[in-house]
Amino acid sequence: MKQLLKVCLIFLFISANSFAATITYKEILDNPTDLELNLNYAKQQESSGNLKLTISTLERLSMLYPSNTDIKLYLLSILIKMDSAVKVDLMVKTMMNDPNTSVETRKLIAELLSNTGEKKKESKWFAYLDIKYSQTEEDNISGVTKSHKLLQDDSKIPYTTVDSRLVVKYDKTYTRAGSLTVGKNIDESSSLFFNLGLDINTINKKIKGDNDVVSSSVSYFKAKDKHYISPYVFWTKPNYRKQADYDTMGLGINNTYIINEKNNLNYGLSYSDTSYVQNAAFDTAADNDSGAYSSFIRYNYNLTKKTQLGTKLIWGRTESKKEFDSYDSTGINLTLSQILPFGTLKLRGTFLKNDYDEIESFVSPTIIRKDESLVAAISLEGQVVKLIPFLKRFKLDDSLFYTLNARLSDVSSNILNHDIARNYGTIGLTKRLNLNGLF
């Protein structure tokens, strides 16, 4: 019993020192060699009942860190729970025949094998519900230009007067959201995910822009050798107040290729189609229909087990019914991630350049629009009880997560109408509910 307690303490140590936020499989695709991130993802998937994805994560970590006995013991305990006799037998033989396996570790293995009486068959299905609330403050929600001027027929005219309802600078947006994820384990290295979400966004002062957004997606995850592949399809439909509605459908594929423990590549391709709803109130809305192609390649370098530097090259193409709204995009993103005791800190900077196809004659008969944008962001995400430890006294569990985000967007354009700077600040909470009992 004492030895079994020791095993539990090992797992507790792994959990307590790992990534302190809700982790998605996309983050694992981006950071497949990050030890702490992946350990916490394995623990998260175990809690959600997705033991096959837990096993695939731990098997990969065991190959990357062959001398880490704790990972092997954790993997062995999950294999026993899964009643995977062949894999258990192979792993036990490998560890027992390894001269580097200590006497203490051999005793722990024996203790694990002696406590296999209470086996619970895992369901192939798993599910969880995320309930979110966030508040975003913005200093230029109506997009007032830097010069407070607009361009029309190559002439500068004053921007519409800022008031408290129609053209607003500072305002707050409140978001209440729910996201249901249902997944199925296909085998030890692949899973299928179904997601359905609803966001309700309310703006404090501005009378236009309130909306509720229905979204859905289906994604597939496959781990094969050094590749972590994820194709997906999605659909979103915002319902706006006093604005034209539209829906967007799209599909894409991402892949992460592990070069070694320190280096990996992540790349993807996607396409989306946006269709506006034309009616009596918005009789020209369909003129805004567009299709967008996007691609990227990102190189990630793990400076340490808790620090990662990533650089991302971006290319995209947007084609609109209005030729003057069609453009090519190129850009670069730099991201620095640091795991802290109370969460994960990220610093991000993105430079993007948009080159438009044709002149918008109503605005200028001589100038083709060109934009350069710089977006800088800092975010901190993690478990509330790790950010505010005294809340543990109130028995607050670790499934409540926080998000803090600040962002600066500065667009420089040769067309005054699009020369705009904005600052955003967001604070949010997410509560995850495990629904595995329904399956």
C-alpha cells in the first residue's frame, strides 16, 4: 500500500508541475515535444476519459525521454487501466530487463500489477462542456481613423462625429458562451472530435453589432510516426442586430512534424467561403460574398522544457465579388511561450501586409489600397486556483480557468479610411464540465 501511495504521489507531482490551463489537441500539434505541456494534456485526457489519446501522448514522450521513469510508470498504469494485456506485458518485460531500472522502480511495477483487480472498461466516447464568460474593453470599437478623416474621390472629409451610440470609441463587449465537445477514440493513435458552440455578444453602448454566433466543426486527429495530422471542416453563422448576417463554411488540414526534442515544424492549408444574407433591409449584402485561401508554416524551437520560441510565415488570398476587396496577404508571426507556476505566459507579434487587386473608384480613382498591420499581444492563461491559491480553502476545483489578454492593433494604410489603431483588453473565465457519465 505504501508503494502504491508513492505511485500516486508521482502522478500528483506530474500534474502539479505541468501546464496549468485547458489544452487543446491543436496546442499539442504545435508543441509535440514540450514535456510539461504534453504531460498535462495526457492528464487532462485521462480525466476526460480519453485514455487512448493519453496513451499515444505518453508513448511519444517515452520515446523522446527514454530515461524518464515517471513517464513509463504513468504509461504502465494507464495500460493496466485499459486492460491492454499485450502492451502491459511488453512494457513490463522491457522495463524489467533494463539494467537501469532501479530496485525501487521494480517494486512500484510489481505493486501496480498486483492492483489490477478493479478494472473499468473505457468507453470509446467522451464528452465535455465548456461554459465561458469574458469581457473585452476596446478604445476604438467603431474604427475611427487616426487622422479623423476619410477619403472620398481623392478628397479628405471629416470622420463622422463620435457620439455615445452610433460612432463610439471606448466600449465594452460581454460574451457568454458554451461549447460542447464530443469525441470518439478510433484506435490508440487517432480520435474524432465533434464541436458545437454558441457565443452571445452584447455591446455596452454601440447600438449596432450585438450578435449571437452558432458554430460547429468536425476534426480528426492522427498520430503516425513523427507526424501529427489533423484535417477539419467548420461552419459558423453570426446573427447580427441591425447589420447584415452571413455564414461561413470552410475546411483545412494541419500537420506537425517532429524533427527532434528541440525542433518541430507545424504547417497548414485552409479554405473558407463567406455568403451574406440578402433581404429587403440589406438588398446588396450578397455583393460582399468572398472566399479566402490561407496557408502557413511555423517553426518551433524549445529553448527549455518551459520556454518555447516560434516563428510563423503566413500567406493568404481573399477573393471577393467586389474586385477592389480582393487581396493577397503575406506576413510573419513571432511567439514566445513561458510556463509559469500559475499559468502560461505568451508574447506574440504579427506583421501582415495586404496588397489589393483594384482601385475602389468611389474612394480614389488613382490609389490602389495597400495595408500594413502590426498586432502585438500578451496573454496569461491557467487555473484560477493556481493564480489565487487561497481559493483552495473554498474547495474550488481545478476545472475553472482564467484568461487575461491585452492586444494592440495598428493598421497603416495608403487609404485614410483604413488607417486605424485599436487597443483591446480581455478577461475571461471558463468552467469545464465532464460529461463522460452520459456515455
